[in-house]
Amino acid sequence: MRSPTRQARLLAALAALTVALAAGCSLTRPAPVKNTFLLDPVPPPAAAAPKPATLRIGTFNVSAPYRDRSFTYRTGDVKFESDFYNEFFVAPGPMIGQATTKALAGANVFRRIIPPGTAPEEGDLVLDGFVAELYADTRERPAAGVVGVNFYLMRTTFPSTVVWSRDYSERVALSASTPEALATAWNEALGAVLRKLAQDLAALELAPAR
């Protein structure tokens, strides 16, 4: 019969060997490869004449289920899944804010577009956004990429007041069951949202600031 001391030493040696083997496996096992995508739709056509006002692109918040970079799939009415292997290159809020900046600058809707991150007092108007939808809808076939954004246009003068707001939602069917096809569908849906936004802002009649 082994003595308690000898048995304890044997157990400690086995534990150390197990840890060493586990560490060796973790060092030799390749890290999981992630695919990264960036939404960057083509800017809308230029407006006939820009408004004399200066527009600052403000904050773009994102609904909690879509706030992370991982792709989100809606598989049921109340069931969502996150994709570990496919994600956006940057977080959705800054990504869509940058795409909005590029779209409105290219559309020439305002005299000047100020990108996000500048001083809050800059510009005559500020455009904030809330990304309410950003998921792959797999409940029906073909699956579709869904993008929904709520926009709020406000004056920068104190007290700030909302002078215009509108909600946009677009869905584009996937051409294939691949993450590349999903990213392409989202890109087309976001492009459609931004085209409608540019058209509506170009047609907007702004009352003079008081």
C-alpha cells in the first residue's frame, strides 16, 4: 500500500503533466479564423443645389442585439443567434455613421458635412441616428439582410429641437447562403436607406432658426 505522502506526490505529478499537455495543445492548435466585413455603399447622386446650412453627423446608437461586431441571425420571432466566425471590421454604430457621412457628402445635400467626433457646437444642424435593425432574417427562404435606421435632425442652437425625423427599413434577399452574400445584401440595404435619406433631406424645407 502506498504511503499518503507518496500518493500525494504522484497525484501532483499527474496534475502537472496534464497542465503541460493542455498548454502544449493550446500552443499548437491554430487560432480560429474570423472573416471581417465593412459596409461601404456607393454614395447617392448629387442634389441639384446644396442647402446653405452646415450639417454635423452626430452619434449613431445601435439596438442592443446588434451592437457587437458579430453577425446576428434572426431564426425565430423571438430567437436570435450570434456568429462567432463572421463579424464587422468596426462596430456597427461608427461604421454606419461613417457611411452616412460619406453618402450625404457625396450627395451634396448641404453646403458642408462635418464628420462625427467634432465639437458639439459646430454646424447649424446635427443628424443623429439609431440603428434599430441589422440582422439576417432566416425565418423564410431566401434569407434576407435587414437594415433599419431612425434619423433625427436637430438644430445645434440651445435649446436643441428636433426639426425632422424619419424611420427607414430595407431588406435585400441573399444571393447565396454565405457570409459574403449577407454582407453584400446589407450593403445594398444600407445604400437604399441612405439614398432615401439624401432625397428626403434635399426636399426638406427648413424654417429659419429663431
